[in-house]
Amino acid sequence: MTSLVTPRNWFAEAIATYALVFFGPLAIILSVVAFGDGLSIESIIMISLGHGAAIGLMVYAFGHISGAHINPAVTIPMMITKKISIADGIGYIIFQLIGAVVAAFSLKMILPEIGAKVNFGTQGGPSELLNNSVMAGITVEIILTFFLVTVIFLTAVQKKLLQAYMEFQLEEWSFCFTWLACH
């Protein structure tokens, strides 16, 4: 397999991952400021739109450069199915991690006090909605990741289906709606 990946691809992954890891938790932090600590309909919408918009815009901006994997959960199946080489995939994952870490530090520097109140949009473990069960949390994560990767493969990787989606310009929206549904 000949590598077509360049540092430009890796930097695209870093920037796209930065956007997700920055704007997703930012939406959580701002929803707490705007709507309080409870999980209201308004806060769910704000959080979902923050994540969905970040993913959708990054896919639109960087999809033609790197494929906009944005997540090792997408890159690893791409390596397994030989859509990207192992070496290139490792580069993607390294730059995704760099983008994520830089985004987390940026958010912590910009909103240290407000972000700390909600642990910077992260959880310390499984939520009360899952009875604090680690196994339930892992199971939900596996199911949601399966559907996310399935949508990505069926819209971005499978060429026949991609042509049908492109006719109706639904490719970008399918990523957004999947992300919204999963979060």
C-alpha cells in the first residue's frame, strides 16, 4: 500500500480533534452557566449542537484533506480495513491525541474557575443515569461508537453509497445527526 498521507493530513486531524475537544466541553460549561447544573432540555440541545457543529464543520473543512477521522475509534477500523496504512494511522492517532491535549489545556487556561465547576465537561465515571455502573457505561460507549463508525463507513468510505448521498448533499448532515444522537 502506497502512502498518500502527508504532514498536512496529520495537522488536519490535530486541528479537527482540537475543535471537538474544545467546543464540546465548552458547550457543557456554557450550558451550566446559562441553564444551571441540572440536565434540562435546553442544556441537552446546547451540548448536542456544540458537539454536532464541531464535528460537522470539521468534516466539511478537513474531510477532503485527511478524511476527518477526528477519533482513534474511526482511525483504527480504517487501518484494519486497509483504507489507511498502519504507519499513517499511527500518525493520525498521535496527532489526534496532540490536538485533544492542547484543546483541553486551552480550555483550562481560558475558563479555569467555571470549567473546574463541571470538571471541564468530563465525567469522573459512569453517570447516575446508569446507576454508576462501569459496565453499563462501557456498554453504552461501545454501542454508540459502533453506530458512529458505521455511519462514517457507510457515508464516507463506501463509494457507491457516497455517490447517492452526495446527490442530496446529506453526507455532512449524517455526521452531525449521528453525533447529535449519540450525545
